[in-house]
Amino acid sequence: MKTRNNILIVIFLAWVSAPVWAQQVIDRPQLYKRPSPYERYTTYRVSVTGGLGLPMGTFKDFMAKNTLHNYQISVDFVFPQNNFSAGFNVGSQYFQHRLPRQVYRFDGQDVSAVQTRALSVLPVVVTGSYHFTKVTAPIRPFVQAGIGGAFAELANYYGTIATGDNGFKLVAQASAGVRVLFSSKGNLGIEAAATYQHIPFDVASEGIKDVSSLNARVGLFYRWW
Amino acid sequence: MKKSFFVLSKNILFLGVLMTVWGACTPDPLKDLTPEETQVFITNYEKNTKFGDYKTFSLADSVFTLQNQRSGVSTLPLDFRMLGSVTNNMAKRGYNRVSKTSNPDLGINVVRISETQSGVVANYNPWNSYWGFGGGVGGGFYYPPTYSYYQTTETYWHLEIVDLKKAQAGQQASIIWNAQIRGSGIFDESTVATIVDNVFAQSDYLKRN
């Protein structure tokens, strides 16, 4: 009899406390706070940017004009935990400046011509980035360093007569910028960055040691996993 | 195996096409150049020459023409216009024109050069690195950069002043001044006088004291 009562009490208590157990199961917080895929996997990011290019260094003496022909496509592998990313970018920059007719005096030679000065650079650069906020943050300021090569062509046309040089040159880049997602869980966002690009390029006839430039670019980026 | 090779080669092809398209984004720097802007006047002079020491000059009454290995003379209205402009400019600088037989100090040649080049070039470095004008006709001229199989013809004016005063018997007289006039529209009768004026204007040292 006593044991029967005990069993009844246990059944009663189980019946009463059952909803409480159920609630504990539903409330288990770790089920709903699993890390985002961006924190779990190495993910991908592509960005397309364009903007202003300013001649720097000895190149500034040769090229008096800025350019808006300054584009870059970059691809990044974004690491989940350590705020780093690694990738590469391909760029296209073109500077041009036409000088009105004047007489250029050389040693024992005078040349009257309309000069057209042009530089085109196609850099391919391997980059590493450090971000100041976590991979899930909607705003991610970053710094970046890159090294690579570029096909560079520097020309100074006297009329249509070409002088100058071209070749495959070393490229070193240092950048700082920010990426802002349009929505905090979204894939698309806006990117703005400034890059100092150093390219050693010795053209003795123009007194140039480098064709460096400061690039300010704005564009869109897309991330996915 | 065969399939993966196909996919790989397709990818490389795609990459190649992509880079070509990317590279083709570079604009042509000379496409908006007017004919007048293409004109280049190059003058060379012998630095130790005192141009004030000379008094007279002689000029042929026709223009010499050089076309690759062939040479001749030409007496088109354009040529007379050219010779007239050179004579006027020399007179303005204080030199007297005399006949060839009366011992002129300076001899002037006006030459129209037409050169045709053909061949094949590897296009990694299409630029001729520096100025290549030497003295004298036919040597060291610059040819515009071209790719693969090419044939170009460039025709230009070449003027030269020869020092007959110091020339010794049996020796070639030295050239103390020359000019090249290159570009579009330089064989236009209406503009040739202005062009010659420009050539002399940039040679301000060329005058009798």
C-alpha cells in the first residue's frame, strides 16, 4: 500500500513538472546561438572599385594630370577567427597629359612638338589584410599590404613619334579602408579605400625613378560562403 | 583525364581572354590628335659653329627626293613654295643668296624623303628607346612602333645647311644645321610657308651678325 502511494506521488510530481522540463529544452540557448558561417569557415569576398589616381614621387614631375581611369577587381579569402584575409587584385590605371606646342631644347637639338604623355599600368598583386572588427561586424575597417608585378608602359609622344619605355615592374601597395554591409546579415556592401602604390621604373630620358601613385577608390563588394 | 584537360585549357583560355579584355581598356593616347598637332619640327646644329661668320648661301632650284634607294629631283608648285620660304627666311636672317658658281659660304639642300619599312617585330618592347636622329640623310631615323608583320611609309622634309666656306678640297663638307619636318599636313601648299617660318623661329642662333 505504501509503495503504491509512493508510485502515485512520483507520477503526480512527474505530471506536474513535465511542462517545466519541456520549457528547459526549448530555452536551450546554444541551439540558437550557433556561430555564423563566416565565423566557422573561410569565406569569399569579391570587390570592384574605381576612382581617382594622383601621381606621386618622381612621376609627379612628369605627369601633371590626375586620372579617373583607375579600376580594381579584388578577390579575398576571409579567415573566420583571426580578422585576417588573403587574396589578390588586378588593376588598370591610365594617366594622360597633353602639353600645348612648345620648343624643347636639348644639347644641340631643338624640337617643336605637341607632347602627349601617357602611363598605363596593369598590376596583379597578392595581398594580405587585417580587419579591426570581427568577421560578423557590419562595419569592417582594414589595412592591407600587397606585392606583385605590373605591366607598365610609359610613353612621351612628340606629335606621333613615340619615346619612352615599358616592361614588367615590381609593385608594392599599402592600403587603408573600410567595408560597410548594406544590412548586417547581408552579402552586399560598399567599400572605400586609399592605396599608395609604389612601382620602381627608371626612365632616364624623362628623369623618372618610379611611377608611384595614390589611389582613392570606391565601389561594391560581395561576400559569400 | 581528357575531360579535366579540356576544362583546364578552357579555364586558361578564359583567363587569357579576360586579361586581354582588361588590357584593352587602356585608351589610345593619340586618337584625338589633330593633323596640326602631329607636326614635329626637329632642328640640329653643330654647337661650335659661329653662324654670324657666314655671309652668302646657295640653294638649288629644285627639291631632291629620296625614296628608299632611289633619288631624283622634283619641281612641283609645292617644291617651289618650299624653296621660296627657305630663301625668304635666310634673307630675313641677313644672308645673301648667290649662285652656286660664285663661291657661297653655305649650301642648302631641301630633300623630301620617303621611306618604306617592312618586316616583323616581336612586340615585347616596341619602343625605340631614345631619339635616333643622326646627321645626314638616311641614317638613324626613328620608325614608329608596329607589331607583327608591318609596312610603314613615312614621308618628311629634310633641310640641311652645309659649310662650304671651311670645306677643303677633296673632303666632304660638314653639315652645320639640319631640320626634319614630320607629321600630317606638311605637304600642303597653303601651310608649308608657316611651317618653315616655325622651323627658323626655333633656330634663333641662325643669323648673320
